[in-house]
Amino acid sequence: MVKRTLRRWRKPPPMLVFMLAVMLPAAALIIASASYVRHIQRGKMVEAAIQLDYQHILKIAEKRIVERAYETSEKASTSFPDVDHSEELDTFLTTHPEIAHAFLWTGKGDLDFRSQPGRMTDPDFQAEHKELSSELRDVFDMWSEDHIAMVKKNEVMEGRHVYITSEPVARGSKMQYESFVYFLPRGSTHEHPALAGFVYDEDYLKNSFFPQALNEVLPDQKGNDPSHPPPSITIRKEKEQTPLAASVCWNGGAPEVERGFDSVFPHLILGIRPYGTTIAEISNHWTHLAFGGLGALSLLMGGGMILAYRNVSRELALARLKSDFVSNVSHELRTPLSLIRLYAETLELGRISSPGKHQEYYEIIRKESERLTSLINNILDFSRIEAGKKEYSFRETDMADLVRSTLDSYRFEIEQNGFQFEQKIDNDLPQLRVDREAIARSLLNLVNNAVKYSATEKYLGVHLYRRNGGVNIEVVDHGIGIPLKEQLKIFEKFYRVGDPLVHNTKGSGLGLSLVRHIVLAHGGVVAVESAPGRGSRFIITLPVQNSEVQQVSA
Ligand code: ADP
């Protein structure tokens, strides 16, 4: 015969499934994100991205500033006198105080060059006037065609009526950066070409034009967000570090990204840097934020894992306890039922003749059915409590009478089992408002446990007394005892101590959880003092105060 071994698929433990399905992917995701952030940090990718962004902003800024220069100049050119009215140049200059010089060339040797009349008292300005007028006369006489062609080309290519360029001009001992605007004046014809223009000096560019233009490009946007500081833009001359002009949002420091003007303002450099910080600091801040976020995520995940772990293991333990409970209860039900059946059948067959035996059998049947009843009562009570349907009927009760009568029906049986039984009930106990049946059941559960878990030394003591505003019911045995770490757990539903001595004893793990529920419902507490091998003392404390208050309000 060939023996075959069938390999069965074993279901992996739920905890392992949980770890593999949730924890591993989450941890992998966090590790992958962390290494990606590290990669970004090492490759200085944040810096590169910001620099690229800044390049883009500078390009746009340049375009807008140039645009504004054209708009301003074209607007001014519209009120420029025509070729036959060069005498109106002074009026033109008075209405445009921002313009330093204006000129009109109408043919070889015919250049009218005027400067701001109000500023002619300044000797440096006067000298500049002289120098420029003679220079331009020579230039136009020789190169007027080139200039006219340049203006026309700009008109065709860019759709601009003016042509602007800038260059340094000496004023006194200093070099000034001045912008020259050229255009064809009204009245200029193909046969009699004319050239007109005006000059913006550095004072105007520095104090008025550039600040306004920069403010338009970057309105004041100082903010406090360190991960998104607003950029600040400066304009400087190629050979100077001190800026000519800066946006409102600028508080010193060298620009981190620069770009030269292509046209209109040659030799001027646009620079940009973040306000109040540096690109490297932004990158560091971003990296810290990213790592911080990942750290927080890991902590959250860790916390979640611990919570989930505790929940899952609690559920698993409960499931285990429930399955133990089912087998324990079935066992507990089967034993008394088989005994009852066996003795009832024996009696039915009439084989027993001695009246003493009859009596003994009847007693066994009675005791076993009482055991069944108490077990079933416990289960029913438990299911009512679980469903939230357990109701108590509190009545004025003489506690001494309650304890005495509950124990009386068991005294004989306890003593028959070889127990030394001590009952001590103090005098002058107050009446309490309790559910008589529920308190009796709690006491019976404690007494039953004391009897069940006393293997060698058979002692049972019940003591009823008043202490610190409460009435205590104390049940003492000298049995197997309970280890300290189990003493809180024994009040949980289905819980049974994992001691072999306990497992050899029948039980459902419901008794103490019922006792605790009943006592709490009475506003009391239940406590245990115990040591393995030395016995246990269970103490139910029922409050007198509550009962007295209830008595008054009832
Ligand atoms: P059970 O039906 O198992 O007795 P209980 O809820 O009444 O259920 O008790 C829970 C557990 O507490 C018991 O399984 C036992 O391990 C422990 N226990 C309760 N009373 C005693 C006692 N008097 N002595 C020792 N162990 C006890």
C-alpha cells in the first residue's frame, strides 16, 4: 500500500497576514520616500528647481520692463513737435520733466538739441548738453541713414514706433547710464528724412522708472512662509555690485541668479534672490519638512500598528476564549445530564431496594439539576448583559438575612464535601437597596469558586461586615490561589487561568465577569487578594451611602 502524504495548506496566523499586508508595504513606502528625499537633497534638485524658476521670473521681468520702456517712450513721442516746429522743443521738455534732452535733426547740419531748461544752471548738466549736442550732430550728419534704417527696421520687426538703446555718458567726473529714444518725427518724408529723439538720464531711470517697473513685476508680497519666501529683484550695472534699483521686497544680499538685458538696457543686469533667506536655506527647510513629515508618518504608522496589534490580539484572545467556553460549557452540561439520566434510569428499573440508596440517588439528581440551573442562569444572565438587556430590581434588603439564607441551602453540601465552613455576620448592619437575586447569585459564584478551587486544604469563610461607609461580603478560601498578574484578568468574560489545576476543574469563565457586572450595577466594587498555594479572598463592597440616598429619593 502506497502511503500518501497530503500537504494541507495551513492558514497563516492573522498577525502575520496583518504584518505582511499592511506593515510591510507601508514601511516600504516610507523608506522609498525617505531615500527619494535624500536623493533630491544630494542632487541639489530643490536648488536647481528654484534657480530654474528664478530664471523664468527674470525673463518675464525683463520682458515687462522693456515693454514698459517702449510704452512710456512711445507715449512721450506722440507729443513731440513736428519737423517744422523745432522751437517747441522747450515746451515739450517742460511738459516732460522726466526727459533730460530732446533733439530734432532735419538734414545735414540741422540739429536742434535742447536740454531741460530748469537744469541748465548745473554746470555738469550744461557740459553734458554741449558734449552730447556736438556728438549727435556729427553722428547724425554721418550716420543718419543708419539710424533711420534702424528705427524703420524696429517698426517692421517689432511693431514699435521708437528705437531705444542705452549707453554710458559722462556727467562731470561720473559716468551716467542714459537711455536714447529715436523715432521719425511727424513731417519726415522719404525725400526729406528727419530724425527725432530724447534722452532719459540715470536719475530718472534709477529713482522713478526702474522702481516702478519692478514694483509692477513683483508687487510687495513679503510673507512669513519660510518654504515660499517671495523673490526680490535688483538691477545693477555690469561693472558695479551696488544695485541701481530694487523691488520693494529686497533687504540686501547678493543676487543668486542673474540675467543681462538683451536690448534696450544693454550692460544692465537683472538679479534675483529669495527675500530674507537663501536658496540653500529654502532647500534645507524643504528637506527638513519632508523628513519631518515622513518621521511623523512613521510615528503615526507605528502608533496605528500598536493599536491594531493590540486590537487584533485582543480579538484573537477573545475568539480563543469563546471556543474554550463552548467546549467547557458543553462539558459542564453533559456531566450533570448524564448523571441525572443514569440515576433516574436506575431508579426507574426498580433495582434499588434500600431506602438509604433511594435517598442518596434522589439527592444526587437534585444537586446535579441545581448545578445545571445555576450554570444556565449564569449563561442567561451573561447573554442579557451582553445584549444590554439586564435589568435589576432594587429593593430594601436585610443583608444579613440575604447572606444567611443563600448560604443555608448550601451549608450541608459544603460540609458534606469535607469543608470547614465559617460564617460570620456582624450585627447592626444597615438595610441596602439591592437586587436580592443578583447579589445572591454573586455570592454563590464566589462560594462555588472557593469550593471548586480548593484542592487540599478545604476551608470556606464568609464574612459580612460594615467598613468605611460600605457593607463588605467577603469569601475566603485556602485553595490554589491566583497569581498576581492574573488577578485583573479573571474578571474578564470567558477568562480562565491557564493553570492545569484550573483546567482540571469544570468552569465557563463567566462567573466572575457576572459578579463584577452585578456589583458595578449596585455602585460597588469587587476586589481580590490572593497568593498561589495560599488561597484567595474576594471582597464585594456595596455602598451604604447610595442606598441611603436612594432610600430618601425612593
Ligand atoms: P470559572 O467558571 O472558570 O470558575 P470564573 O469567572 O468564576 O470562571 O473564574 C475565572 C477564573 O478565576 C477561574 O477559571 C479560576 O482560574 C480563577 N478563580 C476564580 N475564583 C478562584 C478561587 N477562589 N481560587 C482560585 N482561582 C479562582
